[in-house]
Amino acid sequence: MSDLRHALDLTVEYLRALKADGEQYICVSADTLEALNSAPAATDIQSTQLTPRHSPEVTHAPQPAVEGVSAPVPNVTAPPGDKVQAMAELRDRALQCVKCPHLVKSRRNVVFGVGDINAALMFVGEAPGADEDAQGEPFVGAAGQLLTKMIQAMGLSRQGVYIANILKCRPDTPGQSYGNRKPTLEEMKTCIPYLHAQIDVIKPMVLVGLGATAIEGLLGAVGGITKVRGKWQTYRGIPLMPTFHPSYLLHNQALTERRKVWEDMLQVMERMNLPVSDAQRKYFTKS
């Protein structure tokens, strides 16, 4: 009966999400209707309660527009209470999310986020890759290892910041035996309310957007990452520093490119009033 209760809970949660999205009708096949008509009577399962799990409130609050996507998407509002409870309930909701059936079908894990929920610094990427999907944690592959080193070079630790992606599921790669793909604007638009709620719970002092796709998902079309990289933006009332994705530095290891990203991090450190040594100021410069 517990399996049935869980299945019913998920079904109710899914239907509520569709209703919140503005859906008024759903498609049901003839086979499904026949199966429903032959299902046990309600009295046979009266012990199964259809009370959905407590989850963050869903409202239709305004969101930053993402160019190319106009469909309204509900905003996931973090529940009241302490940060630990709020983030736990938000995480639980994300782990049960079925808004993108094609991603639900292919994902191994929902990659919610990791780090200190009281962090002053939050990094935002685009979407999980294969390594992240396997481990359920963002930025654990080669690019993630480089990000960790960058954080440490700032005098911080991976555990002391917060790391998340706009998309919580790995973009599916039908027909591909390896590699990743860029998330679509529609996928990011659907998933970004979870990131909004994470930001609202954490309330970081500074945000860092990693890569062109993440910046496009956050700010819309800005003409490319090179036009905004290193220039302060504002997102949800918080200073946002756009910079290159660590994977870019893995493919382009020129000292000049590494220096550009480091200069962005120096700006972040100064904005956060972190100490900056002379040695740090000279990182990735020709001696």
C-alpha cells in the first residue's frame, strides 16, 4: 500500500503542478481510461490518503524574462521558517519534479545544489553534465575540479560557498553515446523558479554566473558572454558577476584567458571585502 500511496502522491503533485502552470486539460488514452474504469473502488483504498507532501507555495510572481520563451511559469516560493527547513522542503520538491517528462525519463539524479545555505557567495551554472547526473552534485567533473581550485585560490572553500545550476536535470542526449548538450531556453524557463527560491533562501551577497548559457538564462539575450564578462550586473537585487565557464578554460588554457577570469574573481573578492594579497593580485600574469 505504501507504493500505491507514493504513486498517488506523485500523481496529485504532478496534476497540481500542471494546474499551476495554467493547464486545463490533459490527454488520456483509451487504454488508460479502460484501466481506470476497471481500477478498484475508492472504498478498497480508503486507507490511502491523498494529502500531498508539504511543499513550497506556488504563486505566479513576476520573473525576469528569457528571450524566446513567453509562456507563464509559476514561481516557486521558499516556505517560511528557518533556512534549513526551507531548503530541505525546496529540495524535496525539486527531487519530485516531473515538469519536463523527457528529462525525467533520462535523468539518474536531480542535481539540486550543494554548499553552505548561509554562504555570501553563490555560483550559478547552466545544467548538470554526465558526471553531475551520476553523482547528484553540481560541478564534480573536470570543470568542477577547476572551479574548486578557483574558489580555493580566492581563500574560500567549496563547502563555504553555494553552487547550483539553472537546470536541475541533465539535458537528455538522444542518439548520443557520450557528451552533453546545451539546455534549451524553454527548459531553463521551466526550471529557473527553483533557482530563484534557492537564492531567496540563501540571500548571498554576490552571485557569479558561469558561462554564456547561464548568463543567457539569467539575463536573457545580452549579445554574448564577452560583452558582459567582468561587468557587474544585478539579478534579483543581488550583484551578479558574469564570467567564463570553467570548461572554457579547459579548452583554452591561454594565460590571458585564465587571467580574465581571475580578474573577475578579484572584483568579487573586493565586493565582498575579502582580503586580497599581492600574490593573489599577480596570479596568471607573466613574471
